[in-house]
Amino acid sequence: MTPQAPQTPQVRKNILKFLKSFLGIIRILQIVFGAGLWITIAANKYEGSIHFVLFVAVLFWLLTLALFFITLLEKQDLVPLLGGERWLCTNLAHDVAAAVLYLPAIGVMIYKTDRYSYCNLELYKHMCLYKVYLTAAVFACLCCLVYLLSVIYGACRKCRRQQTVI
């Protein structure tokens, strides 16, 4: 019997604990909504300021994936400078940055949606990006909302002087 065999049920228990926790659910929603945003944009023709929205969406989608899997596998201690005791602050800083950068992304998507609102008529026969931009604006708002929830959660844990994210 290997030394790791007795730990396997405990590892599974910790994984399930994280997936059922508030932060685990929020991280999954951030990943899903972020993917929805960048896939909606990338699957269609885009230009100009939409590049910023795509940058924000992909950047924070990748960073959130990394935070999710590092926390899920409990490998925070292996992250130099940002892990261990600083992991809650690292997650909080990530979530604040994401929420702050999603705000102008929402503004860009609302502006673009409004700009293409003329082609929302039934009789308009040409290609129209209105529905694409409207969908992306909704995803951007949902992303910002779940990052703000995560900020509130992390800030409450930090105010209670807790060191862990769950």
C-alpha cells in the first residue's frame, strides 16, 4: 500500500468541499460567463474597441482558470510570492482588478450595442451585429457581477482575519 492511498479520500473530500463552497461556485460562474463573452465576440466579426473587451475577457478567463485549479488542487503554497498566507489577498486583488476592468468593457459593449440598434428591425436584411453585441454586453455584466460578489466575499473573509479562501 502506498503512502498516498490513505490521502486520496481526503483529497476528494477537499475537492468536493471547494466545489460546493461559495467561492468554488462563483469561480465556476466566472469561467462560464467569461467563456461565453469571449466566444460570443471571437465567433463574429469585431473591430476597434471590441479588442479591449476581448483582451479583458480572455485575460481574466485564463487567470480565473489558473486560480480555480490551484485552489481546487490545494497547491497555493507552491505559488512563489503570491501563494501560502497571501493567497486570499491574491484572489482578492485578482477579483478587484477583474471587476474594475469589466466596467469599461461593459461600457464599450453598451456603446456598440446602441450604435448597431438601427439594424434591429425585422425588414433589415443585411448582416447585423446588434444581437451579438447585446449578448456580449449581457455576458460582460454577468462577469462583472460575479467578480463583485467574489470581491465582497474575499473582503469579508479578510476583515475577519481569515487566511484561506474557503
